[in-house]
Amino acid sequence: MHYVKAKGILTANGGRHGMNIYRGCSHGCIYCDSRSRCYRFTHPFEDIEVKQNAPELLEKELRSKRKKGMIGTGAMSDPYMHIEKDLRLTEKCLEIILKYGFGVAIQTKSDLILRDIDLLDEINRSAKCVVQMTLTTYDDDLCQVLEPNVCNTKRRIEVLEEMRKRGIPAIVWITPVLPFINDTEENITSILNECVRAGVKGIIDFGMGLTLREGNREYYYAALDKHFPGMKERYIKQYGNSYELPSPNARNLTAIFKRICKENSIMSSPEECFRFMSDLPEKYRQMSLFDL
């Protein structure tokens, strides 16, 4: 871990503002796209960069904005990785978001988010809060291999249940689906049934497969060699050096996904889910015209 003083904290992101308080991650997920070299990390991925002045920057930027909107965080680095337990920078930023009447769409794999559930509840009542949770693998033992340093899927489902009790809408990312590893009908159906039970608002799927590019490809293949001997060679034979690696079962799994979502009135297209996460209710936007 190392500290930096950032020059800015918010970036434009398709109708909402994006925010990353940390760069890098300690969860150790073997498939993580954020390791890709295109993101130009200048430090080892596990040497987490901490934007120590993030709360001050966020307050300065939100204070100057007359139009309220949604702030997204967690797309690149989990805002509730292990160091957040002590640093509490995400918590401080949520307090500022609440103070200035903005909404938040926050993405995580960690149950540490429950620490801030009262804050999220207040944001949801004064503006809007959407909690995003990634669920890839229902089997606990396999989950421990694929996502070794974070709570398992069943615990994340308990987090979703707590959000439902508070009336906080949730979006689930059922991605990535790893060919020949977690791309089974049993796995996908089990996760989807739990999403139904937890009352999630939407589920995001990007084609029932995996993407690999320079940086995360090497890390992923090293993990395959360690945990699934011979699997790397199977990947290379099947996909070569492709960026997109769809599961051979993609068509069947997608049909199951669409059917279960339709039967339970769950949003199932990425576009619809992103629209929901980007939209702050009109009454709050109108109120903002009279602020400051």
C-alpha cells in the first residue's frame, strides 16, 4: 500500500460520475480485468494506491455542482477491499455524497459494505443508492479458488438480503463465466435462483464468457496452471489469443438467464441496468436547481 495526493477524483462516465478511491486490489480474483496493461498501472497490482485526499477532492467537486446526479464507484477497484476497514475513505466519501444530495451506485464483492448500510439507507431515502454485487460461483470451494481473498457467494447473497430489507435496490453482475470451470447449468441456475430470492432489481451478463488481454491473461493462465493443470492448454487450443472467450455452453446458459429474469420481472440487459444506475429521480434534479 502506498499513498498519493490525487489531482481529481470524479470522471465522466456515461451520464454519471465515476470515482476510484483506490487503484489495485487485494481480493486476488484470478480473472480480474483491472490487471490489464491498458490501464497503465505504474505499480504492482497488490501494492494498492490510496488516494488519501479523495474525501477533500470529492467535497470540493460536489460543492461546485448545481445539478445532482449519480456517482458510481467500484468498477475498477473494490471500494471495500481490506484496507478500507481501517482507512474508511469510502465511508467518508459516502458521507459527503449524502451531505450534498447526490446518489451513488457502488460495486463490491465484500461484506464490509454492511458496515455502511445506515449511510447507504440514508442516501437511498434522500436521493438514490444502488448496490452492485458480483456473483460468479455458487460452490464455496471453487469460489475460494477463483476469488480467494473475499467472502464467498453465499455471504454476498446475505448482503443482498440485508439491502432488500432496507429497500435498497441491487444489481448483480453474473460475470465472468469461465469456460470449462463455472459455466455449468447448475452453477448459473443456483446463482439466479438466489438472486430471485434476494429480490434483486437487475442482473448483468456480458455473454456468458470471459475476456482476456495482455496483463490479466498471464495472471489468469498462471492461476490455471496452479489450480487446474492442463486447462491453460485447453484454452489456447479453443481460443488462441482471442480477447473474447465465450463459454461453449453460452447459448443454453443465456436462455436460462433470460427465462428466469423474465419470469421474475428482473432487468436483464446491461443497457437497462446501466440506465437505472445512471438515473437520479426527476424530483431530485429539479430540487437541485434551487441549491446554492
